[in-house]
Amino acid sequence: MKTSCKIIGDLLPLYHDEVCSAESRKLVGEHLQECEACKAMLARLDNEILFIKPPQDDILAIKKISFAWRRARIKSLIKGFLIAFGICISFFAVYLGLTELRIFPVESNVTKISDACMLENGLLAFRLAVTDNYEVPASKQYTDSNRITYLTPLRAFIKPKKDNTRENWYNGGYNISQLDGMDSFYVGSPKDAILVWKKGMVLPSANKDTEEKIKQMFISEK
């Protein structure tokens, strides 16, 4: 009597693992010689990768390790971004400091004072020219406790070239200042300055052309 494929299918795993009895092995072998379907089933058993489900504790441990790894990776990415951002901000701050922080006085050896005179209204007028061909974007004027006034041209550490075709307050143009409450007036810093006027010094009166030029200059600035 021919054995059914259902019975052979139940025996095939035992036959494949060689743990069935000799009689069962003979029975299966004879059936396989005649049945292509069961041969194919045995071939699938030969190619099948046995998957063993890990214990639940191992699964939880793997999940914890995976979560900790992802969290550490995210922290590392955030830390790297913050460090890179901090470096960029630092470089930008340094750049701004070098180009925009105007705290360096212009040296007296590149400063030229000329045509100092007194205007009709009692103001001091003089021409100032910085001769090293660099911009002077700022100035500071203050009077110390000895009634000495300093007009200090200021620059940043990195200084751009100036436009020599344009006359302005540091490029050959006139500067004016009142003298009330002063004993002397200097251009520069206290450690490196050029005297423009001091009490008792007699300066020439400005001529009409100079008066008109200064008047027009300040009208145009307004």
C-alpha cells in the first residue's frame, strides 16, 4: 500500500535530521523515489535557515543597547553642532573685533596739522590730514582734569584703504572746536599728540574764503 504524502511530510523533518527509525527511513526513501513533491519538500528543508527566537531577556537587552547607542549618537551630533557653532561665532566675533572695534589711536607720525586759525565766532579751526592712506572711521574728543582737550582719531586693527579723492575731516578737511574751558588742544592720544593750540597762543584769524568754506562744509553735512 502506498504511503500518503501527508504521513511522509510528517516524517521528513526526522528523516532530514537522521533521527527516525530504520523502518521509517526506508519508508520515506522508497516514497521519495516516486514522489517529486516530497523531494521538493526535502530540498526546502536542506536550504532552510533555522531561526531560533532569542529569549525575551536578550531581546530587552538588545533594545536597551540600541536605544543607548542612538541616544549617545544624537548627543554626539548635538555636541558637535554646538562646538562647530561656537567656533563660527568665535571667529565672527574676532573678525568684528578686528574690523569694527575702533580703539587704536592714529600715530602722530602720520598725522599732519595745518592752517590753524580762529573763526569770527571764536571757534578754533584747523586742517587735519592722516597721510598713511588708510581710513579713519571714528574719533573721540575729551578734556582731562588739567583742562587739556584731545581729539583722537581712532581705527580698528584691520583698516581699509581710504579714498584720497574725497576731502573729509581727516583727509585735508577742516575741523572746528570751541575753546571754552580749555587750556590747550591736541590731536592724538595723551601719550602721542600734536599741539594745535594752548592758552596764550595767538592764532591768525580765518580769512573770508576760509570762513565761507567752513560754513558751506557744515551746511552740506547737515
